[in-house]
Amino acid sequence: MYLMILGAPGSGKGTQGKLLADHLGIPQVSTGELLRAAVKNGTPLGRQAKGFMDQGLLVPDDVILGLIREILDSAEAQRGVLMDGFPRTVAQAEAVDRILAERGGRVDQVALLEVDEEELVQRLLGRATKEGRSDDNLQSIRQRLMVYQEQTAPLVAYYDGQGVVRRVAGMGSVEEIQERMQKAVRA
Ligand code: B4P
């Protein structure tokens, strides 16, 4: 099963993705986490990505798609994978459709986490205090929300066209939302 989690920054893609992947018994891949690890370790990928991430911009598609090909070729991903934070542009979605088609697969479901904008900002500011992520400052948060509206939100129509979107109300406790996620992907 190839399952994607779509949602604005701070909508809980990472939080919910981990729980749902455990529940389904498939690996979870977060492009954001992979990029942060690459930045921390100072790898060539990290050096390419850091400036974009700190400014609240998306890392270029060609960089991300190299990473995704590697993941989909790995042994662990052969039974399916849950991706959170990928794809983030229509070009990424089209490319992953082609990559999966080459392997006889397709995106089976897209869980869309819906959260009010004010709550998103509060969560990200809260995370800034707890985790000290360099992109969780007010300027970068505003920029990321704008980038989401411009570049990522069009994916909802793209996947609606394929009939694979499951809308999930993303407000409430982590447990309540997880319950809704599990129901949505079963439906
Ligand atoms: P991501 O790592 O994907 O980060 P995110 O969108 O900010 O957060 P997420 O939605 O996962 O929130 P989380 O569960 O942590 O991306 C970071 C950057 O990497 C991007 O800006 C971009 O530069 C780059 N990038 C990643 N993928 C890319 C791609 N495909 N193409 C190009 N660039 C890419 O939750 C947020 C906070 O809310 C946490 O503190 C959590 O504890 C809290 N929270 C979660 N659920 C809650 C709830 N129900 N109630 C209260 N708080 C909650």
C-alpha cells in the first residue's frame, strides 16, 4: 500500500504518520525528517537543502525526487510505504506516479489533515520552544503557510481527480485524530 499524508505545516503529518504506519505495519518515510538528518550530518544533500528549509521554502523537486527513488528502491519499501510531507508539488506527485507505475504500483490513498490556520501557527510556535527547529520562527512559519497554499494545496484537486483523498479533521487530541485516520484509510 502506498499512502501519503497531506496537510499544511504543523497539521500533524509527522505525529499522525508515525502512529498510522505502526498500525498498518508499513515503514514511514518523512522527507522533512530525512532532510533534517542530512543537514545535521552535513551531507551534500543537507548542504543543498539547508538554505531553502531555513527560509521556509521547498527544497527543489529534483533533489527530493532523487531521494524518493532511493527510498522506493529499498528492500523495506517493497510492501508499501507511508509518506508524510511528500509530495509537496504537482510535479512531485506526477513524478511519483510515473515511478510507481514503472513498478506496477500507484498511490492508493491520500489522507488530508485539515486544521485551522491559527491552530497551525500556535502548534509551530509551541514546537519552536520545545524542539528549537531552525525553521520554526514566525517569519518562516508564515512563509511555509504561503508556500503550502500556492504549491501544495493544488495537490488536493490532483488527487481528488484520482478519487483517493480521505479528509480527516485534524483538530483535537492526537489520539482522537489517529482514530479518525485509521477509520478513514479503512473506508
Ligand atoms: P516537515 O518536516 O514535513 O514539517 P512540517 O510540515 O512543518 O510539520 P508536520 O506537519 O510534520 O508537523 P508535526 O507532526 O511535527 O517539513 C519541513 C521542511 O522540509 C519544509 O518546510 C521544506 O523546506 C522541506 N521539505 C520536506 N519535504 C519536502 C518535499 N517533499 N519537497 C520539498 N521540500 C520539502 O506537528 C507539528 C507540531 O504540532 C508538533 O510540535 C506536534 O507536537 C504538534 N501537534 C501535532 N498534533 C497535535 C495535536 N493534535 N494537538 C496539538 N498539537 C499537536
